Amino acid sequence: MVSRFLSCVFFSALVLFVVAQDIGTDRVSLGKITDSRLNELSGLVNSRRDPSFFWTHNDSGDSARIFLIDKQAKLRCVVRLEGVDLVDTEDIAWFKKDGRSYLLLADIGDNRGRRSSVQLYIFEEPEWKAGQSRLSIPRSKIKKINLQYADRPRDAEAIFVDPHDLKGYLISKRDLQVGVYPIDFQQAKDGDTLVLRRTSSLPMTFITAADISSDGSRILLKNLGQVFQWRREANKDIVDVFKQEPDTLSYQAEPQGEAICFGLENNVFYTVSERPLGLDAYLYRYQMLSGK
């Protein structure tokens, strides 16, 4: 863990040095992560049932569960996924279908590039009531999709679902130029296996998180030291959007910041980090100030 943390610090300093910032932001700390169960937060998404809450999760080594936190970073509820075994869960995404809100939990981490397949777990966003500290989702309500890369296994920590075409888009992590992998999963059945094929590459590396705005007009990717934003014209294909040069957003590196999400507003995003070596982690709100 120490060597991993030190390498992350070095990488963060490197990318901050070589990448200029285009758009300013105003950062506010909303609250400190204090619950010991929230020790390696790796994904974050704004609840669509109640935008004053967020869904988050730990990465490798945790059981099959997600957490509901409020805007002060306080843990409100632990939701267990019954009958699910996780390996290295790295991101969480959202989408709406037929008027219902769904979450997509991405077990896509593979540090050594050895997994024969990685998994997505899709389920309706839990309905939480004040005072409930524990919930569970039965296996029958969870759709598991296996993913296999067409060429070789690789590590990934970022995924989002386009609200227009309801396709997932996975971004690889460790490639010198990370790959974009569309996932047409809506018609897949529980237990199906889909093949991941790279459709394009981006001139950046070590991408740890991604999200798309509620209206699909903006996309965020982040690595440990920088946040990138793509603007999208109406109905433009995601693969074509990624051919554009992104904006870079002012961002202050966190101890090991691996999570990002939009709020319901297109010009607001949130971040949270792991707690390596017991360092403090906070839920941050960023307001974009200006831009191209």
C-alpha cells in the first residue's frame, strides 16, 4: 500500500506539471469521511431518487455492498448485493430506462491484467427511507454481465452510461493511450458474456473515474492529478466526441482520488478519495467558473 501511494503521489505531480488548466473551479469541502467502513472509496454517483445523497463503494477486498452517504459525507445506509462475489470494484454508474433509475456496479479492476473476464452488476437504484441503516438486494433482482477483452485482459477503473443510447463506455487505465470500449448491454441477459473491442484511444493515461451529465452534454474523465471534460453537441456519437480536444478543469489532487461524478447541474461535479495510510478523505463539490 505504501509503494502504491507513493507512486500515485509522483504520478499526480507529473500530470499536474505537464497539463495546463483551461477552466477554473471553486472547490468546497462538504464533509469528512469518518466511518471506518468507507476506507477505499473508488466510485461515486449522485442519487437520482434524491440528489442530496450519493452512492459509493470500496474497491478490491470489500464484500458485495454499496454505501449511501449524504452531502456531509455521513454514511446513511449499507446495501448488500446478495449472491454476488466481487474481485475489484472500481466504478459505479447510473442510467434511466422506462422511467426507472438503475445503478451499474463495475467489477473491472485488474491490476496485473490476468482476469479472464470482468463483470458488471446492474440493479434498480434502491429506495431508501430515513432511518434505514441496512438494505439488501436479492440476486434475482441483479443482472450480471461478463466482459471479455477481444485482445487481452487489462485494468480499468472508469465507466459511464450514455443517457441517449444507454450504452456503457469503459475507459482502460494503464495504457499509455487509454482505450474507449463501448458496451451494448441493454439486451444482454443475466450471465451473458460480451466482448470488449476498442473503438478509439485517448492521449492520456491512468484514468481512474468517469461520468456523464444527466442530459448527456458533458463527459468527465479523471486521473490522479487532472480532470478532463468533453462538450457534446446534440446526438453526437460518444466515439466522435472523444476525437475532440477536451477542456481541463482546475482540480486539487487528493491523497488517492479515484472517484468523480456530476451533480444534477452540468457545471457541478463531486469527488472523493481513498484513505491511504490513514490520511483524511473528504467529499468535495466543484463549481465550474468559466470555459470555452
